[in-house]
Amino acid sequence: MAIKLYVGGLAYSVTDQQLNDFFATEGKVTSAVVIKDRDSGQSKGFGFVEMEDDQAGQNAIKSLDGKEFNGRSISVNQARPQEDRRPSHGGNNRSFNGDRNRRRY
């Protein structure tokens, strides 16, 4: 079963391929992605690596957490499930709930 890892503390210059190659020493990597800012394309300094099996992922956590990669000490943990990011209907989210189109008296 595949395991997804969170990798924090990455240098902004790290590419997907470099991240893949770094983790490949611990087992088969099925994907490696450095997260980038949507507008600027600049790295956000973290990424995700998916390893083919749990054992390879656990080995990567033990071996690579705190290790130096491109001049920075990285943190490696098992990734948590992504939180639901849908906007709520409450609060001041005016563009979502239509408040800006209502008449003001």
C-alpha cells in the first residue's frame, strides 16, 4: 500500500525531480511534487512524496527527517489528509453568499 509523506523546509530552488531522486534512495517513489504559489510559481518550501509501500515510507521518515538537503534541514512526516477547503455560507464571504448584490437600506 502506498504512503504519502509531507516534506517541509525545502530550499526554494528544489525541483520535483531533485525531490524524487533524494527519496529514491529509500525505495520506489511513485510521485514527488514541490508545492508552488499559484500566482508567482515560486516554491512554497514544502512538498509531498508518495512511496510505493509503507515500509519504504517509514524508512524514509526515519532516515531523512532532519537530514540536510540542498543546504536546508528538512522535516519528513506522514502526510495528513487534506482538509475540506470549501467556503462556508457564514461570515463575511460576500462574494460567495451574494451579499454584495443585495440592496442596502
